[in-house]
Amino acid sequence: MFRKYLFHLRYKELHPVRVIFTIYTIGFLYGTKNHIQDIIRDGLGGYLYVPLPVNIYWTSLTVLDPLVVILLIYFPFWGMSLAIFIMASDITVNSAVTLYYFLQTGMFANGRLGLQIAFGLFVFLTVPFAWKRIARVQREEAKLPSG
């Protein structure tokens, strides 16, 4: 179980990964908070101003965003993979919706898109580093004699 590596500080090569995962956690829990607030304010599936598939996708992020955090602790490769999928798809969907509404109204209506793109770039650029560090620690641990 990866959790024992992540929280055992003798694995110094994981210190940068801990920082990276902390930033991921903050970002994905911030997204979770936003989606929960939207559900409280507008109800489940309350994004009625967008097509149904976008509405379902945005609502599903209420579960998927915190799932990333849980997976990072227990199954980091799955967590990092889901993080990349979410950020790539969310940036794509939000950019398309923002562009559509800009073309319809002439107004740029998504003030958080820049922050989301910045966080997405951080995820895209740091996952390969974290992936390699975790894989190295797990390989080295597998080589150690048990007992």
C-alpha cells in the first residue's frame, strides 16, 4: 500500500512528491467545494444553461475530484491518471463552453478558466516527475530483503 511510503518520512526522495500531491489535493478539493456549492445553490444537475452531457460531467466532478485525492494516497498511479484525465477533459469542456458563450454574447463569462488552466499545466508537468519518483521507491523497496 502506497500510503506507508507517502507518510513515512524516511523516504526522502518522496519529499517533492508530497509537495506536489499537497498542491493536487488543494486544487481538487477546491474544485469539489465549487461543485458542492453549485449543487446546494442550484440542485443536483443544476447546470441547466449547458447541454445535458456537460451538466452530467460537471455534476460528476463532485465525486471524481475527491476520488483523485483518495487514489493519490492509496493507488498513486491511478490517482495521477485520473488527475490528468479530469484536468484535460475539464479544461477542454470549460474552454468550449466559454468560447461558445463568448461567440453568442461577446462576453467572457468564465473568470476561473485561467486558474484552472494554470493548475492543469501544473498537473501535466509534474505527473511524470512524481510517477518516476514513486516507481523508483517501489522498485527499491521490492529489492530489499523482507524480515
